[in-house]
Amino acid sequence: MWEYLTDILVALACGGCIGLERELKHKPAGIKTNMLICLGSALFTKMSLEIGGDPSRIAAQIVSGIGFLGGGSIVQSRGHISGLTTAATIWVVSAVGVCIGSHHVVFGVMTSFAVVMVLVVASIFERQVLGTHRIFRVTVRTQDVKESDFMHEISALLEKHTLMLLGIQLEVKSGQTFFVVTYKGDRKNHLLCLPAIWKIPGVLDLQN
């Protein structure tokens, strides 16, 4: 009984620690979700060992089931995909649960610590080192817009959001003008600039 209780508490703690990091960043899968995933994976693994079946089959089913949860956290909107890190985190949390359920508690705890470190340290590195050097390419579909007016508007917007313009390509199709705008800067400023581009008169659509 104490062994079961220990595994339950460790699984909840490991899932909770990883979920806390996700919760603080306002991600879809937070504390409760990660705790339940870790506990469920540990329970399935432990019961498969107790029943005497093939543990590898249970592990394979856990991976398949987690795939549905991970896929549900991935969102695609206007060419931008988000939720990949959350999906990967869910996948790893289930693996931690399998470790705990298969009597490798120390390895599960160490892996949980490694996951939290990756999520925290990698985020700081991306923000401090890579954040100001990213290159973005946005395709803007317009109609009845003068090239000179658009050039002026987009240059002013990029300068306002501290983004460096690298180049603009122009293509005309079926009476519509496509501007491919390439610039670099911080991702946060890029996301703030996109709604402003939408507001330029004559803009019909944009993809980034």
C-alpha cells in the first residue's frame, strides 16, 4: 500500500511541477492536465505489471492515447502554428508516468527536473539571444492600393515596432497586388505589428 501511495504522490508531484511552468505561461495544458496525464500513465503501467500482461503493449497504447491530447493542443491560424511545445510536454509527461509506474521513480523525477529546466532555460535563451535576430516573411494581399502608399505605411509600422525592413517584393495577380515583406526583429514586436498591418487600407489578407 505504501508503495502505491508513494508512486501516486510522486506522479502527481512530477506532473504538477511541469504543469506549473506551463500554467505560469498561460498555456492550454496546465497543472491539472499534466498531473492527471502523469498519474494516468503511471497507473496504466503499474496495473499492466500487476496483471501480468505485456507492459510494452500498454506503453504503446499510452503513446497512442497521448497523441490525441497532443494533437488537440496544436492550433494553426493564418499560417502560424502554436502549441507544439505544449504537445511535446504532454508526450514527455506521459513518459515520466510510465517510468514511475514501472518502478523507475528516480529516473522519472530526474526527467521531470530536466523537462522544467529545458522549458525555463530554453525560453530565456530564445528571448534574450535569438529573439532580436529572427527573420519574418509576411505576404500581404491588397487591392486598389498604390505601391508608394503601402511602402510608406509598412515602413512606418515596422519602425514603430522596432523591426528592421529587409526587403519588399511585389507581384500582381487578377487585379490584386501581393507584397512579400521581409524583416527581422523580436518575435513579440512581430506579433504586435501584424494587427496593425491588417488595418492598412486596402489589405485583404496576410500570411506569415
